[in-house]
Amino acid sequence: MLPYERHLLSDRQKNKKRFVQIDLSIYGEVWEDFMDVLLASAHQHEETIDLDDFIEELKSNELEQINHRLYFNLGAA
């Protein structure tokens, strides 16, 4: 088990705990997991897209970028 050490910082005006300070040399790996959970929960209500549709969209965007670069590098005919 990891040593349990934390530093809580409070909002002086409201006297409520608002921040936590951790030692990343001790909790670095745990911090990455914690951030993954925070990011996932922040995006949980976003619209999802089918993987195959996403791949097709990436391919389409890549082709558009290639065409854009060719157009501006070679000049308009």
C-alpha cells in the first residue's frame, strides 16, 4: 500500500477544502489513473461515434489536408 500523505488547501474566505497537493514522486502512477478517470467522467455525456465511422472521417480529413497542401504548394491551375 502507498504511504498516505496529502496536503489540503482551503479557500480562506469560505473555509472549505478546495485543492489537494500530492507528491508525484510518490503518487505519479496513481495520479495518471486519477486523471484518466477525471477525463473520462468529464466526457461521459458527449455524443459517441462508431469506430468505423470515426476511421472513415479520419481518412476523409486526411485526404482533404493532402488536397489542400497540394493546391497551395502547386498553386491553383
